[in-house]
Amino acid sequence: MSDTPNNPAPSILSLLLSLNAQQKMGFMFAIAATIAVLVGFWMWGQTPEYRVLYSNLSDRDGGAIIEALQQQNVPYKFTEGGGALMVPANMVHEVRLRLASQGLPKGGTVGFELMESQKFGTSQFLEQVNYQRSLEGELARSMQTLAAVESARVHLAIPKPSVFVKDQQKPSASVVLTLRGGRVLDPSQVSGIVHLVSSSIPNMSPQNVTIIDQSGNMLNDAHDGNDPLMDASQLKYVREVEQDYIKRIEDILAPITGQQNVKAQVTASLDFSQVEETAETYKPNQRPNTAAVRSMQTMEARNGTQSTGGVPGALSNQPPPGSTMVINNANSASSVENIENMRKEATSNFELDRTIQHTKLPVGSIRRLSVAVVINNRNVTDPKTGKVTSKPYTDAENAQITALVKDAMGFDSKRGDSVNVLNRAFNVDTEPAEPPLPFWKQPDNIALGKEILKYLLIAGGIGFLLFGIIRPAFRNLSAQAAAQAEAAAAAAEAARHHHGPATLESKNSYEENLELAKQLTKDDPKIVASVVKEWVNKE
């Protein structure tokens, strides 16, 4: 019995050469499909997730941003509606910072950079218009920094200055805000915008600023001086006063009852009226010797005759009219006696003792305080059983707690303050707290799971192509080629030894191998030719 030659496993090249035309076409199609699927998986894995960079861009800003993205080699695309510009998700913040360094987007408004392009010979009117446009643009940009404001437009009405006081007019401003979806401005933010505009324009009062939103709703209500409504600052001050008293009361009672066992509420009535008083007071008259003399006037009047004497003569010897001469017994005129009527008047003016007092009462003074305090029962532990029971405070303890509350709030019965302290067991809510969100429902974990699933699908597809299609195909081809080579070798061996003694079994085997060799020669003569060539080389 002769030995059968040991043929090594056929190589890939020999397998490809052993295939017929139809098998080669099928094999090439399978290889092309496999490569296409692999490339598709690779491109799917490399395709980044796009997110919105900017939306609702103007044509000017959109063109400038696209040009900047092209210079930076940043991929971009637009949404179907064309309203949003999208870039890869991992580059959104970086691209925004780069564009912000270039002043993009400008938001369709111009600021003081408009003044940089002034040309020589520009008229004063055009300079004033450009200045007003620049000021409006800068104010709009400042408002757009607020998180709730998407865009803003400012219209300023600045009158021409006049040297006549009666012709002077106050400037005014109108602001149109476009708010983001679902966002609103609270009163403090609206008040901040009003004061931002009024403080940016000389001689502009906050009452001359009007703010509306994109729906035409008035955001700031300009109240005149006769409006009794309190503004936002007054309401805020009232809340601050009430919260301050609440904190005082709870802080003073917390060491006794526990932080969670006391609740207080305070209602404060404040007086925001502005009152100025001027009082002039006169005191009773003082004693003349202690009072300050302001002025004094004295008058003295005398009526009567004067005594005459001297050298006798015509004038000296004539008595004044109405005088009486007394004649002595010697019938001679010796003297004239003075007969007088004297009157004195004195007038003294003293300084008035008066007091002038000007008083300006403070704004926001407290008119009345109403305080309500609720205290939970205290927990008492039985030393024998260790059981915890809830017991109310005694009347004496409640009185002490009420006194502490009055001292903490500055109780004043004259202004009508009231205090109500109630001791009851709190109704504790026993409903279970909402469980935390499971980890598989958390947004970060969901995003991570999507990324892992994507790469697992890519790896699974590649593995299926390699081990489910390509490897079995090569295995079938190798087995088929090995079987054909073995059959050819057996047929050749049988042909070499067909003249020797053989039994019936070997004859049947020879015939079968011969038929197989003939069939193999018809199907693929290249294998038979290679076998014969191998025999020739060996011999």
C-alpha cells in the first residue's frame, strides 16, 4: 500500500484561484459589502453630535459667523427650519468664546464703534444722530446681558438744549424687550432697567422711561406722586422688616423649644408718608429785670413860669404871659415864683422769648406690629420605660415665652401692638419623601449609555461580519478546496497503480475516484493542472 502525499492547507491565493467565475463574483460582492458596512459603522461612530450654537441670527451676524467658522475649520450645519446654527457638541463653548473675542454676534445693534468711522467734514447734526444711535446700541447690549432678555431695542428722545428755562424739556426713553421662552422679569429687574436707562442720560427721570415686552405688555407702571400704591422698594422694605422680627423671635425661642419647634409670623404696618413740621412757640412774659431790653424811649414835659431877675429893663421886667406877680406891702416888684406842671413818659421794649422748631419725620416708621407664634409641645422621656411623650408647656412657661416675644419685638402698647402665642402639638407630615431619581433615569447616565450602546453596536456589527459571514465563507471555501485537492490526489494515485493486483473493492474505489477526477477536470481544470505540475516536478 503506497503512502498518500501530505498536502498543506491551501493558501488564500490558491483558494481564490480555485474559485470559478460565479464564486469569485459572489466573493468580491461579499468583500465589498463588508467593507461598505465597516466604513459606514466607522463614519457613524466618528460623526459628532451637533448642538445649537446660536439661533435667530440676523443676516449680517449669520454671514460673519459662518465666515469665522470657515476660517477656524469648524464644521457647522443649519436646522431644517434654518433658524439655528449648529456645531459639534464638544466645541460649542470653545467656539462661542472665540466668536465673542471677535465681537460676534453683534445682535444687529451698533455701539460706540460707530463713532470710530466718523469722516472728516461730518456735520454736527450727523454727529448727534450717530451719538444717539451709539448710545441706544450700548444700552440695548447692556440689557441683553440679562439671562431672561433675548434682544432689546432702545429709542431715545433727547431734546435740543435751550438757554431759556421755560423752553427746556426733559428727555425720555422707550424700551422694547424680547424675552426668552417661558422667562419673565421680576419687578426688581424691571426697576433696575429703568434706573440703568435714566442714569445713562443726563436730566432723565425714571418716570420718563417706558418698558414693554414683545407682546406689548407694560412692564413698568409709572405712578405719580398722588398714587397711594407702594412701589417695589417699599414692599421689599416691609418684607425685610417682617423677616427681621421673625428671625429675632425664632432665635430667642430656639434654645428653649428647638429650631424646628417654633414658627413665627409678623405683620408690620409702616408709615411711608413724608411729613415736615415747623413750630413757633412763645413763652410767658419774663420779669423786666431778667429780660433782654430790645429798645427804650423816655420823654419828659414841663409846663410853668420861670423866675425873673437881673438888671431892670424892659425885657427882664416883663413877666411871661399868664404869670402872676405878687406885690408886697412896700408896693415894689421884687421876684417872680416858678409855678410848673411836669410830665414824664418811659417806654421799654423787651425781646420776645420764642422757639422755632423744624421737624422732618422719618419715612418708614412702624405704626403697628402684629405677632403670631406657634410652639410645639415638648417631648418628655420617661426615665423608667424610656417612652417619649408630648406634653404642653405650663401657664407660667407660656407667660415667660410671651414676655420674651414682647421684649424681642419691642412691644409698645401705645401704638397698638399685639402678640398671640399658641402652644399646640405640631401635625408632622408623615408622607415618605420622594425617592431619588434612579441612576438609569439620570440625564448624564442616559447620555453615557447612548454612547456605550453606539460603540457596542459598531463592535457587534464588525464581529458579526468577521465571525458570522467572512470566516464561515473562507472555511467553506477551504473545505471545498481541500476536498477537491484530496479527490484529485486520490484519483491520480489510483491512475498510477491501476495495473497492479487489486480486489473488487479497490476497483470500485478506483472507478469512483476516476469519475470524481473527471468531474473535477471539467469543473476546474486549474486544480488538475496544478496537481499534474506538482507530480512532474517531483519526478
